[in-house]
Amino acid sequence: MAPAMAAAASQALSDHQILDAVGTGAAALSLVGSSFIVLCYLLFRELRKFSFKLVFYLAVSDMFCSLFTILGGPSNAFYCFAHDYSAHFFCVASFLWTTSIAFTLHRTVVKHKTDVEEFGPIFHLYVWGTSLSTTVLRSIGSDNGRPGSWCWIQQGSMAKMAAGISERSNQSDIRSGRKAFNRWGYYPLILIGSWAFATINRLYDFTSPGHKIFWLSFLDVGFAGLMGLFNSIAYGLNSSVRQAISERIDTFLPERIKRSLPTLSRLRSQQENELTSLIVEGN
């Protein structure tokens, strides 16, 4: 009996270490991606339009969500409490900023409205207010122990449910508008891909408490941790960002090198109908 229990404890410790490593690695990639978007927004003044501001706030939320994930779960009860709810706040905010971007896309591309900038204060109230409210509600009756790999992975805690937001236009509108909508309409699937395994894992924990499936926890931790990276690639690396970067590179490169890099001229002249083109100039 004793050898069997020792073997089980050793296996549980090994699984715990693997999940820690996977979660930290995925979060580190997301931290790099989201930090890159934040840096681009701060460095390139031409990117500071309303549409990219939404991407900036999404990246900030992803950045802090990833940072608290990398920090792990401290053993001290107070720091565990602070870590738990800080991570929860910013991860919820990341999800809500994605829904705000989806709303902006629907209103501009499908309904052809040009008043989206007026929703800026409402978005902030919606995102930060809801994140704070859910964090406070989550603290009621919670036990901030360490039953999982991190402080915030606990039995009975609120499941992080992601809902895909997909709208389809039945009208035959302008080709460029349809192209933008079709392209960006896929990005809410990032939420589904990132949180599908987490949702399944939470539901399984609820129905079978105390019986963990390692591969499901592995996929849960890995895909959830990569959401910031997925968001930074999907929302941040658009033609406007690439053009801003290429222009800065173009400024410092000698002329003979620029002639040998046709990619720079292609990026400079490239006009894709992406999120940053949704804002009507002059509003």
C-alpha cells in the first residue's frame, strides 16, 4: 500500500511540474506578443486611432493576465489572494475587450454606422466594471488555497466560459466591407479555441471532483495560456502595424539595402481592409 501511495504522489508531483512548465511557457509567449502590441501603440503615433486603441487595451489585459500566470501561485495566503484575483480581473477583461471589438466590427461593417467612437467610455465602463464585479462576486465564499497548479485553479470556482460571437450579413454589400467582415469574423473563434478545453475541464471537475485527467488539464493550461499570443497575432499584426514598422526600418536602412528588400515597398503600398480601416476619417 505504501509503495503504491508513494508512486501516486510522485506521479501527481510530476504532473504538477509539467502543467506549471506548460502554463508558464504559454503565458511567456503571450506576454511577449501582447507586450509587442503595447510597444507598437506607444511608439507609433499613427496607430493611435480608436480601432487600434481597443486592440491596445486588449493587449494590456492579456499582458497582465499572462504576467500573473507566469508569477505562479505564491505560498503566502495574502499574496495568493492578490495573485488570484488580479489574474482573474485581467483575464476577464481580455475576454470583454474581445466582445467590444466584435461589437465595433458588427456596427461598422454590417450596420455601416460611423458612431463607434462614442462608445469608448461605455466600453471602459463595461469592461473594467464587469471585471471588477465578477472578481468581487468570485471572492464571496472562495477558499484561496492551493489545490491546483495555480491559486486560481480551484474546485468550485467560477468556470471561464467563452462564447463565440459570430454574425453573418445576408445582404450583398460592398465587396471591401464583406471582405473585412469575413476576415475579422473568424477571430472570436480564438475565444472558443483558447477556452474550449478549459470549459470542458471545469465541467468534468464539477461532475467528477477529485478525478483529474492529465491530458485535458495539459490542453486546458496550454491553450488558455496562448490566448494573448493568438490575440496579438490576429488583432495586432495588421497592415497598419506592419507598415508603421517598415517605415521605421526604411528610415534607418541605407538606400542600397532598401533596393534589395522589395518587401518594404510592398508593405508600404499594401492596402488591406482590416480593423484600422473601419474608422471613418474626419469624425
